[in-house]
Amino acid sequence: MVAVDATILVAVLPEIALSLHGTSTHAFWAGTSYLLSSAVFQPVIASISTFFGRQQLLLLSLVFFTLGIVFCAAANDFTVLLVGRSVQGIGGGGIITLSQVIFCDIVPLRLRPKYFAWVLMSWSIGTTIGPITGGALVERTTWRWVFIVNSPFCVLGFVLAAFFVRIKAGATLTFSQKLKQVDWTLAPIITGVVVVMAFVAWQIWINPRSLLPMSIFYCPSAIAAFYCAMANGLLLFSALYCLPFYYIGLFLLLDLHTSYAILAVILETFGMGCGMVLTSVNVGIQAISKVEDCVMAASMYGFFRSLGMPFGIVLSGTMFQNAMKSQLLSYGLPGEIAHDSERYIYVLRTMAIDDPKRAAILDSYLKGFRGVFVLMTCVAASALAVSLFIKRFDMNKKLAENRFRTTE
């Protein structure tokens, strides 16, 4: 459900931009706002669930996700849509992080790979069918159905979480005591680059129950693994939000005449690489972490991977627009086309095939895509270099001391 929602807009963005009278920037933020709020709130929700219980926070996350659907489906302008996507992201982030944290509570490290493989396979399937589902819905109905379609799954999620997630917080604290235990004051700091140093200092020296325990970054292998997780999210969503451009009326590939066979091999190779990194880094981070930090390490894996996703959309979108604008100006065409590239697809469809202006604009789109692929190649190469610092760690670790209990 969450994975589908993260990618279901990629084939629908031009239609939304046209309907709500927005630009390419607005369209990209429809995806970025969801992913950014999801990333920011993952460690917050994981930390709060330690005191209030996994089940309670999972249900609350489903409430936020459902409210976001209502806002988005009813939106008549981009302001309401972006608010709805941000609210959805809070719920989606909670669902993502708690699904991993719960496994860390009940499954020993040695057995986790096969369980996480199923979770990550579900995520991969969701991200794959999201654009297909969105495209099919917008062809047959309206773009609002890309949000409404998740409603039945929200109802199912409420039922499953209420009756089958039976993990209760082990500490017997009053509600006011639980509120005092949570690191409320520093949650917003994650969103501000300016105060990152103050945030880190607080986490290391002052707060005994920190939102982001620095002990999970205790060695170069851990730092390298978290960087690889962020790079994986960045690369995956750069591709997911740029590749559909090829198919929405443009039919542009790596150049204007690349065969489908070559494209299939390239995308299959890219997908295999992302899939292998997705699983190996997840389990690797938990193997690297100390037993007492395993839950937060699993949560931070989701945080860094999710943080890479909006970065991927923003950086690739900026690279695309700048490269396309530069090429447009070299042809003597207005650079504003690059800032409205989502809606301009419909203009291209009305142009004659032999129109020189159309050919120049298509070539400008191509240069924009190549700029994105160069960026992705550099990020992938940096992740490969960083991964060389990851050492071998023992997988035979016991579960942490019983801070949670299951109830029948």
C-alpha cells in the first residue's frame, strides 16, 4: 500500500499539473512532499513507539495515511494536494518503520533475512505496479482515483493491525510519564540543516533517550552502509520519476532511436542492482549494529533510504530542467519550456512530426535525461567506493532484552 502510493503518481503528474494549473515544480513536489515527510517522521515514530507501543503507533500511522488520501482526493489546487501528500507521508513513514521494527522485536538476526526478503519483495512489487496502476486509472477515470484506490487497503490495514499486532510496550508508565520520555523538542531539528551540529551534540552528550542514538554510527562500516541505503533510495526514485517521461507521449529512450531490447536489458540490470542492494544493506546494517541498538538501526535504515528518495526526485528534477534549458537556449527556444516540461508534453503531441521546432525540443528533453543519468552514475559510483569500507560481521546475535512482550 505504502510502496504503491510512493510511485503511483509518476505516470499521472502531467495530468495533475494540467488539471490543477500547476508547473513541473508543483508536480515534482507532489511526489517529494510525501517522501520527505515520510523520511523525517520515521525515526520520530520509531522512538515514540518504544513508550506508547508498536500497535498504537501503527494504528495512528494508518489514520494519518487515510486522512492524507481524503485531502488529496478532494484537492482543487496544489496547496491542498501538497498538504495531503505530506500528511500521507507521515502515515506512510510510520507504516514503513514499524513494519521493520516489529520484526526486530520478535525475530533473531540470523532468521531476519528471509522475513525481510518478503517485506522488501512486497515493497519492490508495490513500487513496480504503482506507475502502471496510476497510468491505467487516469486513462479510464480521473487522477483522483489514484488516491481513492488505496482506501480499501487502509480499512484492511486497520483490521489486521488491531487484531494481529499484539506487541505491547513493556514499561508500565503513566501517559504523562511516557510523554516526558519522548524526545519531543528535537524532532523538528532533523528537518533543519542549519542546526544539524546542535542536534548531533545533543544526541551524544545530553539526552539519555535520544531520538537518534549516535551509537549506531559507531564504526566506518555503519556509516558506509547508511550511505549506501540513502544512495539506493536516491537512485531508485530518480529513475522512477524520470523514466515515465519516456513513455508519456514522448517515446524517448537513451536516444531517439534506442531499441526496446537494449532498453529492457539496461532497465533489468538496473532493477537487479537496486534489488540486491535493497536486501543486503538492510540486513547488513542490523548485523553491524550492537544488539541494544538493532531496533533503531533498522528504523534508521528506512529513514536514510527514504531520505534519499526525495533527494533523488529534487536533484534529478533540477538536473533535468537545467540541462534541458541549456539545450533549448542553444536552439534559440525559450528556456521556460523546461520549467513546464510536464504540461508541454501535450503541446508536442499537436506538432507535426517533421516540424524542426519539435525535433529541437525533443533533443532538449533528451539532453535533460542524459544529465539525470550522469548524476545517477556519479552517485552509484560513490556508493560503490564507500561500500568497500564495510567489513564482515557476525550474524549470530540474540534478541535484545525483553523490552516488549507479545500478548495473545
